[in-house]
Amino acid sequence: MAPPGPPLWAPMMATVDTGDEVIIMEPFFECFEHNVRTAGGIPRFVPLKSKENADGTQTNDWVLDYDHLESLFNTKTKAIIVNTPHNPLGKVFTYEELSQIARLCKKWNVVCISDEVYQFLVYGSKKHVSMASLPDMWERTITVCTAGKMFAATGWKLGWAYGPSHLIANLQLIHFSSVRAGNTFLQEVGAICVEKELARLGTTESYLKSSAKDFETKRDFVYDMLSSTGLKPIKPDGGYFIVANWSPLEKHIDLSTEPDEFKDYRFTKWMTKNVGVQGIPISPFYSKEHKHIGENYVRYCFVKTDAYLDKAAQAFRNWKLQLN
């Protein structure tokens, strides 16, 4: 157990050689692309596509175009990154979806680097499925987890990766030669937390169970807050974040006051200055050629104290009163 460094950095350096291709689903946690390029790899991107209900509201699901995904696999493909539950979307990939990805990994002898740091933060009836648990996927999967997300202590930067020995050996070598900041105290604390939780998983005493329930309540509060403000939020099935389509508010906002190229940057800056609520633009979670897909979306974090969430809700209410 040690600091993972930049997300997926060590697994990427241990797996990818110069010129190897790595498939990344969009939107993606922004470090993924940098990790691939740092290892000398070539990122290939496939965007998840949002769906709408019959009434025009956003569904909470984003889907893969499997034909597009399959077209990216070739003899140069070394790895694919899977992130479930997903950041920023909160999508929890189903067994069937993962099976489609696994089929292609086996067909082309590709490694799956599975980012499952939010595995215990799954809401409602959804269930987390680990890619390594699928048939014949253990031997080709590196799974990345973190105590920081498990125990709501992201400042720890404490995580681990596991997988078959032939994949982990190079990762251990890279990690040993690169990371020197894993203090003993945090490693011991993280190990104790994991040991205690393993003994009470699924019981009423489990912190992971109670924190997921608490975060689900916060998610619903922020979903209602954004909906009542006029945004079109997408209710996540897992993770820390909620993504919303902000474009219905564009008629109330003078985006010309901000000079940024992409509208989501201009929207988030305008809202921070004029309403007092900070969101994160989504276009940085896309490759250069697909940034336009994210321009109408903003990400909000709902894992905050109730006092902060109440303050945000009041700021939105005050702004709506000004509009009227």
C-alpha cells in the first residue's frame, strides 16, 4: 500500500511501451491522457453518449458505441482504461457492458487497467462489478483502488493496485524506483481501516455502507437543487460527482464577459463570480477533437458538509429571485 502517484501512472509506465496504443473512454479523469503520453503511448478515444428520456429529461446512463469501440482495437493496442464507477459521470458499468469490453480485450490480447476507486460508493439498486471478476479477465487486468476514496480522506493519496504476478512485477519495479513519499503512519492507518471494514462488510456497522447511504442523500439533495435552478442534472449511480446540462440557463447569462474558448469554462467562471457556486467545466475531460461534446455540461461535487450544500442551495435561490 503506497501513494499511487498521478492516477494510473505506475500501471501505465509498467505496461505501455513507446508507440503502443491505449483506448480511453470519454469523458475521462484528465490525468489519464497525460499518463498514457508520459509512458510513450498513443491515446485513442471513444466518447460515451448521453441519452434522453421521452420527456426530454436526461437519463442517468451514458452508453458506448461498441462498433466505434471495436474499430479502435488493432495489433498496436496495448491497453484499455475502464473507470467504474465513472468520474465524472457517476456511471456504473453493468456486467453486460464490461463483458463486451472483455471480449475485445481477449480477442486482441489487450490489458485492461481498471480504475475502481469509487467501488464502494454505489447508490440505489446498482452493483459494482470488478472487471477482474469476469471470465478469463484476471490474468489481463490491473485493478487500481484507493483508501482515500473509500474512507473520504482524499488528502491521504494512498492507494494500491492488484493483479496477476506477470503484470504486477513491472509495476512493482516502476513504483519502487519512483515513489518515495509513502509515510509509514498513513500506510498503517490505511491498512487498519481496510482490515476493520473487511470484517464488517455488509453489516450495519460498516462505515462503507453508512457513508454510501449518507452520500446518496447528499446526491439527491444536489440533484433537486440543480433541477429547481433550471439545470438538467444527470443522477449518478456512483461516485462523488453530479454532471448537469447547464444550457437551459444560457439565456440568463452573458457569456461574452468571459474570454475562454469553450462555453463550459465561461459558464463556470460566470456562475462563480455572479452566483457564488463553483462548478467544474467538463470539456477538460475530453480529447482535443471531442471537447465540444462537453461544452454544455458542468460537474458539481456533492460530497460536502450539509452546511456547504445548504449555502449553495441558498445562493441558487437568491439568483433565481433576481431573475424574477
